[in-house]
Amino acid sequence: MKSQRICLLISMLALYSAIAACQSESPTQQASSPTEIGPGEIESTQVVTSTPQPTATPTVTSLPAPTQTVPPPSIDGHVTAAGSGEPLAEARVEIRTGQNLDDLVAYAQTDQDGYFRIDNLPDGVYYALAFADGYARELYQQVTALQEATVLKIEGSPLTGINFALNDGGSISGVLTIGGDQPAANVVVSAVEAKYAWADVHKYHAASDENGYYQISHLPLGEYVVVVEDVGYATEFYDNTYFLSLAKIVEVRPPEEIGDINLQLEPEGKINGVVIDDETGEPVTNNKVHLNLKGPPGAHTWGIVDETKSSNTFSIGRLPPGKYLLSTRSEGYADEIYDHKTGWELATYIQLEEGEEESDITLRMRKGGTIRGNLFDVDGEPLEAFLVDVQLTSTDHASAMPYHTEMDGSFYFHMPPGTFIVYSMFVPGYVPKYYGDTYYPESAKALKVNSGDKLEGIDIYLELAGKISGMVFAADGQTPVPEAQVYAFPLDAKIGAGAITGPDGAYIIEGIPSGRYRIEVKVPGNPTTYYYPGATDQSEADSVIVSAPGITEGVDISMP
């Protein structure tokens, strides 16, 4: 779903008159301060009646015209249950900003009729979300992922009719232990939708009690990754792995609670150091220092970031044992890969044992040039909270870390002198793409960056992605074939993709644009290539049509 922009341009004078006329019917309100939560209060409406005055007054004094009061910008709406349409009292509505919804601007609780209003909102761009006991936490327009959210824009006028219809919520629970038996109390555990886990945004949180028990509530229907990333402990995914790509998926079907999602925690490692200007040796502040754990082939995970703010020292904990790539991003400096390396493959890695602390690391920042652009859909609408990155032309990673696009879809990189390509990555619902209107790195438009350069307008336009699903059977048309490699070869489409069948022979190919495809199947240990619907000769293959963002189902292949 592409992001939308809402800007209701209402005459302030007309609005004030309407509010004055209807003030006695205004809904329960909650103060916008984020420091406390409580039930709303209905403000009493005072009626002022004009009283006749004596007529003969010898002296007439000119009085200034009364100042007209303009109501402050506000957001109001209604929260109901999606199934029944019944109003939800004491539901919490929040207005947030930030790439991870980490900045709470204001909130309100609904009255007995499900209404809310949040006043005194400054002009700006916001996300709105709502949740209630027993119901899922949802963003405005009944979506659960930040990348699909509708953005609210305030420009001096109120926004009305910001309504929510909440679906049932499920939960995930379990026990956190240290060393397998000691309860881990007051430790934060998170759940993030598996579909968007690589973007690392919009998490659901809970803290364990004195017995190590936790329960993450308000979860919509879907698949989740569960992770502990709290101070004092190594970041760990369920089921006992340090790598996101190896995490076990937890399926939530509201209103059920999925229990026994237990994790055994290990002590954290740390890496400490300083950031300096390579030329002057002076401290460099306001840094983002990024650590990425190197895994076995096919095993990848999130990076861990420390923001130094007013200091040039950093200390990054929550580290499991392993080899780490260290990189830095600082305003006004080029991205740095330790130690002055051009890409991740050539980086100097730091080895860390379980619970070990490594110090005396110096990161030396250099000047560079700027690459700046926006991520859009094909209609020119901005795509916020997606990831954009920079590679060398050899396709090795070249930036300190990927960039989450801002609410207007913008991104920027400061890079050292060199030649780079820019691409979108992990964009569920859309097809990843390289700058230069291509899906392949070898045909991407290379950008030569010199120190002091400002390369702007590096915009990428993404197409919606479609899917193909089906089964692979043996010759009898009934026995499923697991671990078969299924590939959608593009005939008039721009890019292909593949998938591997599960134990039941099922597959689903995602991330492909609209177009016509030939479906090819290979089974390990078998040199023959099979084609949909069940041929060994390519000329006898039937084509499959995909219309994004839909899914083409029932593409079953029987191997002759």
C-alpha cells in the first residue's frame, strides 16, 4: 500500500463558528501531555447572555475590536471494534513521529462513546496509532506496519474523522532465564512482524516480571520474530540464535496467546572507543557507531548502533560472541568503515568472546561528498521507513549502515571519494531497485563522488510487487516434492525470482513485478529441468501472468 498524505484545508473562521455552535456536544478530551495517562474530562460549556444597558451615556469611548480566538490545530476521531462496530471506551490514541515511532508527541483516551480529540498540535507530519485491551495496536487506516502507514499532515487546520476500527489482538508469552534456570527479571523483549523485520521498525514490547515471565499484547494477526535486546545481555532471537535470518517464526492468531516462547540469555560483550577527525585529531561528536555481527553463509542479523551525541566516545553493548564489522556515520564526514576500508568485505573485523569487553578502538573520520535523493512509488508518492544503501560497483557494501528513508521518502549519504551505486533494499510490497531505473547492479548508474561534491536528485521509483504460489508434485500428481528450486523466469517482465518448496511441496515466489513468466523447477541431485505445468521441453511450457500487487495462485507443477 502506498503512503498517502492528508491535509484538510478548512477555513479557520468557519471552523471557529462551527465549534462555537457545537461546543456543548464536544467529545471527551485528554490533555496532550505525554507524562500521564488518565480518563478524559468533559469541559463545561459556559453560555454568555447579553444584558440590556442604560441608553443615555454622555461620553462615548471607542473600544478596540474584540480579538477573535482561533482554535488550535487538533486531531479528532472515533475508535470502534472492527467486527461489531461497537465504540471502544478508554482506547489509547497516540500521535508519534520518528523513523521507529520513537517520539511520542501527544495522546488521548476515548470517552464512553469511543470519541477522542487531541489539541494543541503544532504544524507537522505525524503517525497516528490506537490500541485497547483485547485489541490489536493499529496505525491509521487499519494497517500494522509503518511502511504501509498513512501520514497525517497538520498545516494550521484541524484534522477530523481520524477513525480507527481495531481488530482482535493476540499475544506472545514465555520465560526469560539466565544460564537456563535463573529468572531474568525486568528485561525487555520485543516482537516485530517477520515481513518487515529487516527494516527493524514498529516493534511491540514487554518487560519480564520477577519470575522472568513476559507477555507481549496487542498483536495483530501475523508472523513475528521475537528478540531480546536489552542492556546487560547479548542480543538474541527466538529460538536461541544470534541471527535474524535464522530466527524461528512465531505465528499469532488472535485472540489466542502463544505461550512457551522462552529464551536463555547470555552476558553481553562490549566494544568501546573514540571518534576523531583524521586530519586534525580533534574529537568528532554526534556519531552513529554501527556494529554488525559476521555470520556463517546465509546468516545475517541487525546491526547495533550507539549514538554519541555531545561526546566522541562510544560504548556498544548487547553483543554476542563473534566477529564484528565496525563503521561510523557523522554529520559532515564520510561514512567510515574501520579502518579506512572501502567496503565491508575488506573491513578489519574485531573478534569478541562471550562477555568480553574490547576498548581503545579509534575511528578516524574523513571528509567526503554527499549523495541525496528520495524513494518514491511509480506515482511519485514518497515511501517512508524503507531502507536504501550504497554499494561499490563490485556490489560490496560501502556505507556505514543502510539509511531508513524519512517521512518524505528522502535519504542521504556522505561518502568518501570513490564510485558507487545506490539501491533500495528490504522493501516488502515493492520490487527492490537500483538507481538508474534498473533491477540489476551491473546496469545501475554509477555515481562518482569527490570530496565536497553534492550529488542530488538520486531518486528511485519502485513498482509494486506480485507473487506466484503453488505446489510441486511427483509424477503421480499427489506426492509433494520438498526442497525443489522453483524459479520464475521473466519473459516480458523486468526481473525474476525464486523460492524453495517446503516439506509439503508448497512454494511462494515474492517480490516480482507485473509481467509474464516461465516457471522452472530443479530438484537437487536431478539434472533435469522441469517446466510448468509438467514438461521437460521448454517449448511446451505454459506462461504465468502476474498482476501486481496480486498473487497468482495454483501454479502447480507435476514432474513427469
